[in-house]
Amino acid sequence: MEEKDLSNPRMGVFICRCGINIGAYVNVPDLVEYAKQLANVVHAEHNLFTCSEEGISAIKRGIKEHNLNRVLVASCTPRTHEPLFRAACEEAGLNKYLFEFVNIRDQCSWVHMHEPEKATAKAKDLIRMGLAKARLLQPLAEIEMKVAPAALVIGGGVVGMEAALNLANQGFDVHLVEKESELGGLLRSINKLFPANKEAVKLFKPLGEEVMNHPKIKTHLSSEVKQVTGFIGNFNVTLDGKSEDNQVTVGTIVVAVGAEPLKPIGQYGYGKMANVITQLELEERMKKGEPVGQNLVMINCVGARVPERTYCSRICCMTAIKNAFLTKESNPKAKVWILHRDLMTYGVDFEDYYRKTMELGVRFIRYSLERPPEVVGEGKLERIKVYHELWRREIELPCDTLVLTTPLVPAEGNQNISRMLKVSLDEFGFLLEAHLKLRPVEFAMDGIYICGSARWPTDVTEGISQAYAAASKAAGPLRMGFVKAEAINAFVDEDECSGCGICEVLCSFQAIELQDRDGKRVSHVNEAVCKGCGTCGAACPSGAISMHHFTDEQILAQVQALFS
Amino acid sequence: MNKEDGRKSVLVIGGGIAGIQASLDLANMGFKVYLVEKSPSIGGRMAQLDKTFPTNDCAMCILAPKMIEANSHPNIELLTYSEVEEISGGIGKFRVRVKKKASFVDRSKCTGCGLCQEKCPWKVDSEFELGLGKRGVIYIPFAQAIPRVATIDKEHCVYLLKGKCRACEKVCSAKAIDFEQKDEHIELRVGAIIVASGLGLYDITSLTEYGYRKIKNVITAIEFERLTAASGPTMGELRRPSDGRTPENIAFVQCVGSRDFRNKAYCSSVCCMHATKEAMLAFEHHPGTKSTIFYMDMRAVGKRFQEYVARAKKEYDVTYVRGRPGRIEVDPENDNPIIWYEETISGRVMSFEAELVVLAQAMIPQITKEFADILGIELNEDGFVKVPDKLAQPLDTTKPGIFACGYVHSPRDIPDSVTQASGAAGRAAEEIASLGSRGGE
């Protein structure tokens, strides 16, 4: 790329109307006229959608025609659109760090929808501030780093195994870590799987064998991940377990640690009455062929969709229906009732399965949270009382075994995973994806991916699809062999650094360490690991740490512009 | 062409969010991707949506960056306004014939300025706006279309039909109009194929009890999306069809054609949530709007969905009524639809007058038997792509090397479609790599 002369700022301003998202509330033509009067602005225009191909060409054209060396776009949000505009600058020969984003949708038109004049005035302030910073922007370069051609998969259930096999079959070395002494996870306790009623063992056993025999997969059983340092392309993983090689280096990590069914202690007599069990305990009995009685009642949403645990665990309705179907199929004389709230048999197969189960004679009775079923019996449960919504009266059901359908809850280990990998948990304790809608199998942390019920309760079919998805993401950097690191990072003025070490302690990415420089202790930033969060810069008592692209000079210029 | 080439390439059919995501993942793994889309732009169904549940992100705002990324990715070749005509061979060595349909515009010359569509004297119903808005016969389907080029609709072009007009040619300063353009056929060699052709809308006009197309103020959910979308025909002003008034009392009727033996027995899976979202949007557009949702089971099964429904009740005054409406009539005085339904809790037959009714129209897989035959894959009874082993290989079709994702695979929402798309990309990569390691064909 040819070097641009930056000494004399020539700034271009592109203001997006975003259809009516901005244009209807902020006077965009007025903003353009305003921007044109500001120092060093040589071009300003507005676009219907700056992110459309037309808008992107306008930026590129502007850079060429007006020999721009700084570009400012005022539009929606950098969260979704900064990469796009940066790329446009780059394609037109301008270093992408000479681009500045001003957010006039989220921060002006949306929040001040009912005060268009004030929204416009605020947009002017923001543009003026953005330009004050843009004048001082400097080109930066991203660092390219090599990627270790291996992956770590945490969790040896079917989801983890599928992810491991996918990566291994693509030719990468995989370390699969399972805390138990054998593979299979929760499926080891399951009888059969919906919708095909296939025995769970027929799925996880052959998979386990394939994993154990795969030349590219090293399985670490009875092992846990003890420590992870490093970053995408180069994670150093310490394992704690029987395995002799407990130190591995991998390029990417897939998390598939699963979830656990809730034990509903104290609910509907569970823990007190022997004939009150969970669906998981029913599965174990069915697997062993133990009798479950002639009258079976199931209660759904036990501990789910209640004030203390508001979520729906997605898979439990089908679990109950499957077990009801199998019970009735093996013993047509048995009576089976499912007491449920909304019935979550979404899609084609589940709805079909539900219908077949009804046809087989399983009775479905809807109850509401306001009038939950009641158990009758001393020491041993005898009957269930339930208000039948359609009959509009309370009925009593004979009951040999009461089966409670409980949600999946986050695995205990999630806290540890979260701490170790620096990934977040959601409000329930499940692992939090980067974006619920469009990045469901990625973490915000680069190079680490998520699949299965550790993220959200998921059935086997969906879990395996997620495993492939996480593996496909994890394979990207491994296949390319390199990744690029953010150029917006911290840098240390070693002359100013007193070597106090505060930054080293505070850095949540382990990117800083103290090093010797000619007998003096100074702080050193590993640029590949630094995320540019700025914590160290804010804390440094000597003012020795600055952030590229967010220097004190640049920020002060913005502040001055605001109050000028 | 080098015999090896096919191994490093994948064909993706369908340019909606699933096809785009699969293409991006494959491209990021180093594969050459051909993304074939039959309409003039990628974006698919998601591009038509206003916002998306449960985050209420504006659909276009999160989709557009992906569309542009797909367009500018060095490993992706977009083949829009194109159709797959013929496929032969198998995994690792598929030969695919693609028809690039004549658009009568030189797509390399067109700047997308839009002047032609403005000056075109003939207007027809816009497919993108579901007929709620018009477009020129030469047109760019929507503001953020990718690629942004004009297409002449030959079914309606007066010059192509009657030999007179050429108005577009006169205004095109790029000299991009080419009435001599013919369909072009190209041949590709790919190692694997991903089918992501998305969803269609079930024709509910035969379900006469709901009054769709007979009662003016009975519309479908996707039409509602266009009426609240900022880029839609009303610029985001929600107005009811009969008199253009802003409705303050809206009813949503769920399972129209879904969970219905006479029509589609399956659950379309996304309607509970889009109705909830649309009720919220109506309130946001016009605070105080009262929405009532008539449902059978509220299937809020995804991450944060229950909390979303709770928020709709609490903050947006949405009422959920359990009951399946049997008939919708109209009050001729004020054009208000009247819903007759059995309220299941009390067991009484009741009526409900609304100013606007929004029907949750059943959704269907967008793939024909003929096209499945071209691909050599089977469909199931409901017309979705048949998956022989759902448990062990949930994204594999009946033909090795062909994978499916998104709504054509089974009814599912955007996050699930995106997940499957990445998954299908992973499966394609795995299968192609396995061929290599076996040293096979």
C-alpha cells in the first residue's frame, strides 16, 4: 500500500440516513453542511445507506477524488459496521485505522426520537468530536501470528466427541479431555433417544470407539483442564489427570461440557417418597428393564418456568413424551398421564411424535402454574390431584410412580471454565455466546467455541449440529495457519515506567509481564494477547501506558472539541 | 480444468442467512465457494424482517454486514439471479451446471444508481414488499441489495413483450442496459453441496374461515413485518389496509395452517416468537397499542424466549389467550375483524373485535420435488429435505456429499439456522478432507 502523506489532514465525512432510522429524526443534510465548515474537512456527503454497496463506493470514490487521508462515517454503530467501513478505506488505499466512527443512530436518532432538534444538535457535537480525534489518528498495523495446528475439546459427551472427530477427520491433532473415566457423558444414563427411539448406547458406544481409535485424537480421561494461558493460535493448556503429557499447545478450543438435570429435592415428595423419581431415574430403570407400575403420572416443568428459574429447558417435554410412549408401547395396559403446561413439541418430528403418543393412549392434562398438581399419600405417594382445565374440575389420578420432568441446569464446572477461559456466563450460569442471533457457537474471546447444553439445553440432534458448527469455526484458523491480532493495544513508555507491576496484576488477559531492561524492571505488553481494553492504561500511576488509537492526546482533543 | 479443483470448492444453494453463513465459514476455511441465489439479491427471508427476537436487533442491521462480507470475501463467488440446472457426479467431484439468467443489464457496468427503476414507466407489485409496495419493471429489489445492480423483469417489460419503450436505456449513463442479453450456462466442479434454499409461505387463501384476502384488515405476519420496517412501503408507519389508520387494538392468531391436519400437521416453530415480537413492535411504534395473541401452546423454547414473553406481558401490555379461533368475520360498519374462538379455560365461545388481525401463516420448505430430483436427494412427506439418520448425522441428506441447513431442513429460527449452516460447512469440510486422506477419487 502506498504511504499517504498524513501531515496535513484531509478529512471526508459520510453521514448515513439509514433509510428513516436516522433520517427521520436527525436533520442529516444539515449535518453535512455543518461538517463542511469544520477544519480540514474537504468533503462531506450523506447516503441513504452508507453500508450499501452504493455507500461503500461513495467512500472509496471520496478517498480517491479528494485525496482523503482521514475518513469519518456517522451512522448506526461500530459494533456491526466498523469492519465494513474500515475495509472500504483499506480497499481505497487508506490504512483502516485512519477511519473514525461516529454513532448517530444508537446515540442520537434512537434515544432522542421525540426531540429531533436536540438529536441533531447532539449529532453535530459527536461529529465535531469525532473529527477532532480523526485529525490525530495514526496508521497502525495488525500482527500476523502462526496457529498451532491442533485443537482442544473439553467434554467427552456425544457433542464433544463429534466435534473432536470432525476436527480430527480434517487432519488436525485433537486433545479430548473428559473428567469421567469413560466417554459418553449424560447419554450413559439415558435409555433411548427421540425421535427415532434409538438406544443411546448405540450412539455413544461406537462414537467412543471411533474416538479412542482415531490416530489424530488423544483422549485424556479422568482429566480436567487446570490452566489455560495464551491466545488464539497458541493456547498453552495444562491438564490435571492421569495422562502423562499434561502440557499441550493448541490453536483453538471447543467447549462441550454439557449440563445436568435438576434434582428436585423437596418438590412433590421427591427425596421423601420412594415412588417419586425424575425422568433420568426413570430412564435408568427402563434401561435395566425394571417395572415402573401400572399407573404412571408425569409432571412437567418441575423447577422450570417458575419465578426462581424462569427459563424453558427445551428438551424436557419431548423427554417426558418419549418415556410415556415407550412405557405405553411396552405395556399397553399401563395408564400414563402427562401433566404439562405449554407443550414444546416444535417442528415436524416432535409434533408427529406427540400425536402418535396421544394415539397410543397416553393422556395429556394441562395444568397452570397457579394451580399446580398435588400429591396425596403418607410415606408413599398414592394419588395425584390435579385441576383439569378442560373439564373445569379437580380430578384424582391413581399413581404407582410419579415422574418429575426437570430442566437441565448449568454444570457446576461452568464457573471454572468461565474463569479459566475468560468467557462469560449468562444470568442462569450457562456459558454466554458472542451474539445470541448470529454468533451462537462462538465466544466473545477469539479462538474459543461453544456447543451443546453448556450454552443452552439442547437435544442430541441439535447438539451434534452445534458440534459440527463449533468444529467448523475452530477449523478456520487451523486451516489458514495464521490469525491477525488487533492493532489497538497497549504500549508502554519504558522511560516513564516505574516497574510497580500494578498493570501486570490487573490485566485480565495475562498480556503484561515485568521484564528486565538494562537492569531496570519495566512492564512489557504481549501485543498478540492484549485486547486493548485499557484497564492498564487507566491504572498506571506513572502515566506510562497508552492505548494505540485511544491516546490521551486523541481523547483530550475530543473533550476539548465538545466544550469548544 | 484441474482434476483437483473440485475438492477445494463447495456449492451453496440459497443466499439467505443460512447460505451466507455456510459460505462464510467455508470461505474462512479456505474453500472456494459458489453461492447460487435465484433472485437478484442475496439476503433471503431475513432481509424482509423488521426486527428479530429475542434481542429486537434490526434484522437488516445485523444481516447487511454479513451480506457485504459474503460479497467482498475473496473466496466467495456470488452467482445471483442464477439457478442450478443439472448436477452429475458425486462427492469430491460434482459437476454442476448453473444458468445465469438474462437480466438484460450488464451487471459489471451497472452502478446501482437506481435512476432506471425510478424512470421506468411501468410499475408492478414488489415481491420483496409482498405486493404492499410497487417496483419498476427494471428494479433493484431493496435498498441494501447485494449486489446492487438492476434487473429487468422480462415477464413485464413492455419493450421485451411489445417492442416499444427502452426508457431505462435512455436514462442509463453507464450504458449497462443490454436487451440482447441471453441466459448463460456455466459449469462448476465442486467437492460438496450445501442446500440452504430456505422457507416459503403456505398459501392460506383456501383457509376461508380466517378471511385472508377477503377481509381487508386481516394480514399475515410477514406483511406486518414490512409495515413496521423502516424501509417498508409505509416507511415504518403501521397503518391498517382499510383506511390507513394506526390500529390501537391488534389481534394475533397463531397456527394458521400449522398444527392442522387439513393443511400442515407440523408446528412451524417460529410463529409464537414472531407474534410476540410483532406485538412489542406495534407498542413501540405507537405506545399504548393493545395486542392480544390467540395461541395453542406458547412455544418459547429458545435462549431467553420465556423472559421475552414475560417482558411482552409486563412492559408491552400483551395478553395471551389460549384458544384456537374458528372463524373471523368483519363488522361492515368499521371494517374491524371479529374473531370467534373458544376460550379453553372457561370453555365458552366468545368473540373479540380487533382493528387489525395478524395471521401466523404456516411456513413451508422452499424446494420442489423437481429440484430435489436434480440434486438427487429425497424429501420427506412434508417436503423438507429428508435426513436418513437424524441422530448421528443430522445435516446429511440421502446423497453423500450433499448437506442441508436452515428452514429447508426443518422448521427453525435464525440462530438455529445459522448454527446448522456452520455445521453443514463443517461436515462438507470433513467429508472432503476424508476423501483426501483415503487417497480416493
